[in-house]
Amino acid sequence: MSTKKAISTSFVAIFILIITQIIAQSIASMFVIIKIPTGICNIIAGIIYAGLTYLILKMFISKIIKLPTSDFGMPKFAIKIRWILIAVLLPFVWGGRIRTVWVSRFVFVTALLISVESRVLIMIFN
């Protein structure tokens, strides 16, 4: 690939990222208007952004550049069950830590929770 083509491809990829971010935020803003909590709207925006970006970049690489997506470090799309579990469990783990620190103000309890939680997560995912 020539230098000129590489630079122009990089600019197009950045443009795609900007456009998908605007689309994702616009859709998430519509959910805010209908009174869905902001945190859920942020999650929706993140999922839409990642999905749209992947799809549009994959189409751009395969149709316009005509190279395999693996040459650009984009493997076949797959989500492992462990990452879904981590995405669901992590907010609860941090929420419990924050409540422990701010409500009871016991640093020892927080350290103990961190130790136990990390051991449990290591046992589950290794």
C-alpha cells in the first residue's frame, strides 16, 4: 500500500469513528428523552458505537480497500461468555465496594472484600 493510500485510509477510518460516535450518542440521547436512566443510555451508546464501528470498518476494508480484515488486526467477531459475565458482575462488585467505603467507612472491610472478590473472579475465569 502506498503512503498516500495509507494516509487517506487512516483519515477515512477516523472519519468513520467520528460518524459512528455521533450516531451512537444521538440514539442514546433519544433514550434519555423518553426518561431511561443515563447509565443505561451510556451502555446502549457504547454497544451501538462498538457494533456500528465494527460493521462499517469491516465493509470499508473488504469493499473499498479489498484486503482481508485480518490484515488490519480485526479478527472474526465473537464474544466469549466470560466477558459477558465480567461486564454484568463488575458494576455490582464496584458498587459494593463504594457502599462499603462510604457508608461504613471501614477500610479493612473494603480491603477484605477486594481480596475475596479477586480470588473468586480468578477461580471462576481461570
